[in-house]
Amino acid sequence: MMQAQLAQGQATAPLLAVCDVSVVFGGIIALNGVSFDMHKGKILGLIGPNGAGKTTLFNCLSRLYQPSKGDILLEGESILTRPAHKIAEIGIGRTFQNVALFPNLSVLDNVRVGAHSRTSGDIISDCLKLKKVRRTEAEINERVHEILDYLHLEDVAHTIVAGLPFGTQKRVELARALAAQPKILLLDEPAGGLNHEEVHVLGDLIRRIRDDRDVTVLLVEHHMGLVMSIADHVVALNFGKKLAEGTPAAVQSDPDVIKAYLGSKDQ
Ligand code: ATP
């Protein structure tokens, strides 16, 4: 009986749990006791009008901000003791709203940086080019080329990133994040700056990544059409508090959510 209960509990245990998280900047309460779970293999959409707290929460998940209160658990363990530059190692990958690549490096080198962020080589073995390092390098090269191929970036592999169209740069950023083999992929307004057709393609791509690569996705997005078409679960914030959560249809028709959006300049 106990074992059955345990097995049932494990089956429903969240991959990531946001527990009562608050963030205060000076006198401003940017997040106020927000809690929700992310389950493996699902796409979670995080929505809310301007100033709702989405970016603040995203920055807590990627360890750029330290919550004033609460905890964030990945597979039951707090991530709050990890510095921001170590989150790739524990399986959290992210993209940036305005693209944050190395503009003067090639696509290949940018993606290679992502792949290296998951390895834990030490400087001595790197300098001595030990067998272990050579093997790791070969594995990284293989992984990087597989991802470039997956995201149709092989043709521009040796192109300097700065000269590429914005939509392609966004795909390179996605490739860099995937190269670290994340368990959770945090996407910060991926549809920003894309046209209607590109948003449609992006939606298909995010779903494909989730299905093919066993990645759980958190999507912060203003583009309601994208969120509602691909998210399995939606969390709506307003004034730093959780306003509603549930299926896209349930959240979209929630009277509090409708009121919050009507009262804002969004949409
Ligand atoms: P948007 O959709 O406009 O990006 P958001 O939902 O991402 O909004 P946040 O950027 O998280 O909202 O902001 C939540 C609140 O916290 C706002 O009142 C904002 O002014 C405030 N805030 C955010 N970052 C800081 C900061 N670094 N210092 C002070 N206040 C901040």
C-alpha cells in the first residue's frame, strides 16, 4: 500500500516547483507569494499584463534574481544555492528577449559555448589535452552538429552571427540553449520581433523540441495566440500575484484574467 502510494506520488511529482516566491525591489513588491508546479514534458505559458512580474519570475528561475522569500525546487532540490553561471549544469537552459549571442563569433562557436556549459572539465586536463578531454571535444562536436542540423542551421554554421537576420539569430540562441541538454528550457518572449508566419513556425518548433528532445518548457510570452495554441498549462500573473492557472481555455475565459487585460494597455 505504502509503495503504491509512493509510486503514485513519484509519478506526479513536479519537475520544478515554485514555492511561495516573493521579490521586493526597494518598496516595490514585484512578486508576492507565487507558487506553481511544472511537470515533465509539458509546456507552461506564463502570461500577464505589463508589470505583472513575469520577467522577475523568469529571472528568479534563471538565478539572476534572488527571491526575498520562498524557494524554487528542481527535482526536489533548491536551485537558490546555485550561482547564475551554474544553472546550465543542473539542467536549466534559457534564451533572452533581445538575443544575447556573441555577435562576432560564428554560429558554430556560439552553439559550442552552450555545449561546453554542461561539461565540467578542469583547466589542467584541458591544457594537457588528456584523452578524456579529446573524447569530450569529439562528443561536443557531434552534439553541436546534430543540433545545427536539427534547427536547419548547418548552412550558416560558419557565418558570423551579427550579419544574420533576427529570426535566424533567435534560432541560434535556441540551438545554444539546447546544446547544454537542458531538462527545462526557459523562453523569454521568443515571438518578439517575429512576423505572423515566423510565429507559427516557432510554435511548431517549440512543440517539436518538447516532443523530440524530452525538454520541459516555460514560455513567457505576450503573444496570446502562441501561448494559447501550444501551452499545456497556463499561469497568469497580475501585480506580482498569481491570478489564475489551468488549461489555456480555462485561463483565457477566467473573468479575473479578462478584467486584468482589459484594464491594461496589452492586447
Ligand atoms: P513586461 O510584460 O512589461 O515585461 P513583467 O510582467 O515582465 O512586465 P516585471 O518586469 O517582472 O513585469 O516587473 C514587475 C514589477 O517589478 C514592476 O512594477 C516593475 O516596475 C518592477 N521591477 C522589475 N524589475 C525591477 C528592478 N530591477 N528594480 C525595481 N523594480 C523592478
